Amino acid sequence: MKTLFFQEQKLHRIEIVEDIVSYSASSLQAQRNRYLFQTEVSKDGVIAKGTTGYIIKRGGRMYFSPDANQKGIERFTPPDQPYVLIPYKKVKNKYRIMLSFVIKAEK
């Protein structure tokens, strides 16, 4: 069986059920995720309750990939770049599955 190592597989369509702090406002990641003199948009690193996206598997690791066009995405993504991969451990046990793409094998 031949598989590509960097192949991306969607596992679940999810919705976040509680606010998650992805990074602190004083961290280096927060500084990277804003323009130099940006003041009008809060970059507090919070993934808000109700944010939707996919749990994906890529390169043997799992990530949360939020949908690009939704309210509040600018709070935790770089300017003009809403497509990010957030490590699964940040969202683990803080979401509900809306749709699953995983087919379980019969025993």
C-alpha cells in the first residue's frame, strides 16, 4: 500500500464549544499575527466558542483547521492569512463533532 507522507485527510467537521486560548497576547506568536501599528483588531489569541472547522491529519499529526470566512477568525490568525493549522492538543476535548469522515472497520 503506497501512501504519501504529507497527504491531508479530513477526519471530522467540528464546532468549538468553549473559548480556547491559543496563545497569550504578549507572546511572540501574538506579535507575528498583527501588523506593526495595528490597534483596531484585538489579537488576544482566543478561539471563540462557535468557531467551526475541520480536524485533519497531515504528516502523521492531527490539527484543527478553522474555516476562513467566519466572525472572530482575525483574533488568532495572521493578517490576510486566515488559513492556519492549530495543533490538535489545543482543541482536544473542547469541541463537538458535527460530521465524521472516519469509517470504522467492522469486527
